[in-house]
Amino acid sequence: MAMAKTTLDISDPLLRDAKKLAAREGTTLRALVEQGLRKVVADRNRRNQPFQLRKVSFGGDGLNPDFAEAGWDRIRDLTYEGRGS
């Protein structure tokens, strides 16, 4: 993997905190910065993708025959039947 050198201006308090964290975790500041950049890039890339509904099907015999011709209103009424007003 090719490496590029660059210079970053980081606020003193943030740099101090990052150095302390790197020392506490036994890693380098460079590794910590790379980890943070990877996370931000991945999060932003994920945000730019259209929403895709997960497939959550399960085994079974399909729709109950009692509901095959029922509309949403009927299914809702049966769901809440006997549970108040």
C-alpha cells in the first residue's frame, strides 16, 4: 500500500487528548487518525447510498387463508379486536 505524507493542523486540546488515547490503547497517533478517517469516510459513503430494506422472510406456509382477501382495514380490526375501543 502506498503511503503519502501530509501535514494537518489540529487544535492543541484535541491533539493532547488523541495522544493520551493512543498511549492508553498502546497504538500510535497515526493509527488513531487513520482509524478515525476510515470511520468518517465509511459513514459518509453509507449515508450517500439509497435505503435498502433488509430481507426478513421466514419459513412458513404463507399468508393465512382467512386473510387472503382481507384488506388492511380488516387485518387491523382483527389485530386490535377485544383490546379496548
